[in-house]
Amino acid sequence: MKTMKKIASLLLVCVMVLGLSVTAFALDSGKGGPATITIENAAVDHTYTFYQLFDATVSADGTKIAYKVPAGKTLGSPATDWFAVDAAGNVTAKPALTETVLRSDAFKTWATGFGINQYSRTVALADLTDKMLVVENLPYGYYLITTTLGKTVVTVDSTMPNAKVHDKNDGPGWDNGPGEPGKVIVESDGTKVSHNTAKLEEEITFDIGVTSKNYDGDQKIFKYEIEDKMHAGMTFLTNLTVKVGTVTITPAIKWYTDDNFTQEVTGTEPWKRAKNFKVTIPWTSTGTSAGDSLYPNGEEIHITYKAKLDASKLTDTDTTNDVLFNAPNENKSVFKWYAGPGTGTDPTDPKGTAPEKKTETYATEIEVLKTDGTSALSGAEFTLTGPTGTLVFTQGVRYVADNAGAYWKLKDGTYTTTAPTAQGINQNAYESTTQRYRQETFTEVQGAGQTNATMKAFVGADGKVKFSGLVPGAYTLTESVVPAGYNKAADVEFTVSFADADKTWSVTSPVTAVSGKTLTVTVVNNQGTELPGTGGIGTTIFYVVGAILLVGAGVVLVSRRRMQMNAENE
């Protein structure tokens, strides 16, 4: 034990003289050297590459070490700014070689090009003993080590003759693929995306990914916290699944209704009534920095759950306020970590907080404007037919049976305020001469349980009806009730598409995209033209004239016959 303490002390002195940080890694090189390095906190499934920069000799008692440039190597720029080589070939550090330089990209670029790659290996769990990796048979030397753990980190140290070092990699970071998206949507085929389109009530799977670390610098991490804020128009469908590596754990989970995480929801299945959650994961055996780390360094934390765009929330939500439509539906996550010096006294504030990550879920809408070519036209009903399973939030007008209402229904499906008892009215045109209706504006979800989703509503006094919640697909807009005195408009067929690259909607003609994510179409009704009828003079005059001509012809014929008979008698 005293020997190990002595070695550690001597190593620290040497590092201070050289201006280096006590951070090193080595792996079993098979080179047959005398040096041994014990690596604390080595990360499973990450690769360490070990570059020997200088040869070294160590005194028999392990108190002195000397460095030389390897045979065949020559120091050049920028190394001559950091190291000096005397006439005997001994290498010493210049004052410019600070810890900042040792961790810089410039030093790393030089070192990886200059050094001898003694070994490179991906660490397996079986390589670790009590989270430590013991590496033997290393040549004495001055080393640089890079790792694939998190960001590439440069660590430098000496073998003199043995060393016990600790991985002081960067702090924890987001996970879930290239670009560290952190929080993602998992599609049905397993693809991870940061944004998607979704129907109302469609199940969406979310995954929050974190790459853990057991240390942040010199401080041991003893706790992680993950906070998630759900969009106002969404609802959780399931509880959370929390995994560290491949192991499912049951950490403390709290559910809240507010963004400040103060109004906690309790009881059975609290997620059904919550908007946000907080997960707390103890990371050491004691819950303090004095305890042992519970998990290997670099393990991934994943929190998964399911949610939906909740149709029931729309009736209580102002859809003009960027809820569900016209803007991305954002779900946001952050995570924090707590670390301490290992003395038993830990700070209560987080050591660090990762930048917020979010996902976006998009839906769009179509606004129909009914006109007579110049101004808004009321009295028309439209039916929108969409892809199977589509639910649409419809905003329009409908008529409800009410004996106190001011409307009567006609057999052509339109409504009128003219009573069937009014003078000169044809009562046969009315569906009923006793049932009245009232007009009301409404907003509701339509299309549930239909093989071909159909949604319908009358336009209001402004000639408008809106169908919200459209997703990519083919649609048909039909004028199902035509205002009295007008011709039926042709059906409008259009296809809605979404571009992932720039998160924008597009639509085929005659529908056009306008501000935000709203699509619009104007449907024109032309007035009918009166066809020829039998109520005017018609052909009667021709019958009368014809009759007169026939009578006249008869008179002439009779007169001629009499004249002929008289002539014969004479």
C-alpha cells in the first residue's frame, strides 16, 4: 500500500513538472514492456487508441524518468513550441505546454500524426474488474490516448513505471444518433426522427436518450434528472419505460400539470392527467458522490413513452393559438446531472444542464370559401372525404331540430327562414311544415369509425368552413348541399404532401397553400339560368293562326263549288 502511494505521489510530481494532467489510458499492447496502467472508469463498447509519443527510461526505484524522441522521428512545428530537446536527445517540457494545450485540437492533430500507435481496442464488459481495466506489457513512454466516448478527448500521461489513472472525459451528453438529437420520435419501422406528421388520436412513440458519465471532470456524478414538457394539445398514453443500458430500472417518477414542476399529479395512472414529468435516477450506491458508481461509464439512458394528438382537448382549446394546427406541436426535454467531490458533502444545485431538445409533430388544415363569384355565399354544405382512419377537427355551421328555432328544412337539404305558412308558399317544398331548426356554429372531431373518413358542415355567414388535422394523402371536397337557385359546383380533388427537409406543406391545384400551414380553396357557385317554359305565348298562336287558315280555306272551297254548280244549271 505504501509503495502504491509513493508511486502515485511521484507520478503527480512528474506530471506537475511537465505541466501535464493526470489523465491516461492504456490497453494490453502485447509489446512486452514492463509498464502497467490501471484505468478507472473505462467505458464499455468504446474504443481507446494509445499513441506513444516519446520513449522513456525509469530508475530502478521508480523515482526518476527521462524521455527521448523515438528513433527515426524528428520534432517539428508545432511540437518545438511545446518541447525542448537537448544535445543528449533528452526531451523536456516548455512553459507553453499547459493543460489547455494538451487538450487542444492542435496538440491532438500533431500527436496522432507523430506518435506510434501501440494499441487500439474496444473495451468489453468482461475486460473490467470493479469498473477498472488493468493493462500490462506497455513500453515505458509518454503517451497520448484518444477515445470514442462522447466527444474525442485527448489525454496524456507517463508510465513511471506503473500508473493508476482516471478517465476525466467530458460530461454527459445527449444520445439517439448523429447530431445528438436527444429526444426523438420512433416511427413504426424503428426509424428515429426529430419531426413527423400525425393524425388526431394517432399513437406516437417518443424516446429520450442520454449518454451517461460517471464523472464530470474530477467530480463524481451521483444523480441524473430528466424533465419532459408535453405539448398542450397532447396526452400521455402510457407510463414511462426507463432503461440504463439493457436493464429496465424503476427510478422515482413524478407527474405534473404545470411547466414549473410544482403541481404534482398522484393516484392511479397519473400520466393520464399530467402534462409533464420528472425522472430522478440515483447514480451511486449511496446516492452521494462518496458512493460507488452503479453503472458502467458511458451507459445509455433511454426513457420511452407513447402519446397522441388528443381530439378531446380541442373543444377546450383555442385552435387559433397555435395548438395542434398552424404550428409544430413541440415536446421538449432537458436533463441535469449532480456531482460532488466524493467527500460526503455534495452541492444541491446541478453540476450541469444539457441544452433543451425537442420533437415537432405537424398537422395542417383546409379553409373553404364559398362565393357566388363576387361575395360570400351561405347555405352550402361541404363534405370532405379523406384517407382511411383520418380524424378531422371541423369548424362550421349546422342545423339542430329546435321548435324555438327560426329555420325550416327544405326537401333539397337547404334551410330557410321563410315559414311554410307564408302567403304564396309551396308547402310541398318543405320537408316538414311543423319542425323548426336553429342554426349553430360548432367545432368537433369527425371521421371516427369510418372506413372512408367523411367530414361535413355548412358554411357560415362568411361563406367559410374549416377542416383541421389533415395529414399527407388524397382528399375530395364535395358540395353536398347546394344553395337554392345555384348550380352545384364540381368536386375538388387534391393531394396534400409534407416535405421533411424544410418542414413545409404543399398541395395540388386548385387548392393553394397560404400563410402558416393553412390550405385554402375558393368554390364558386353560378346562378342557374331559366329554361324555356310553356307559360308564355308558346305555340298557341300557331294553333290559332292555323285554325283560321283552315276555316278560310273551307269558305273559299265552298264558294267555288257553288259558283261551279250555278254555272252548270244555266
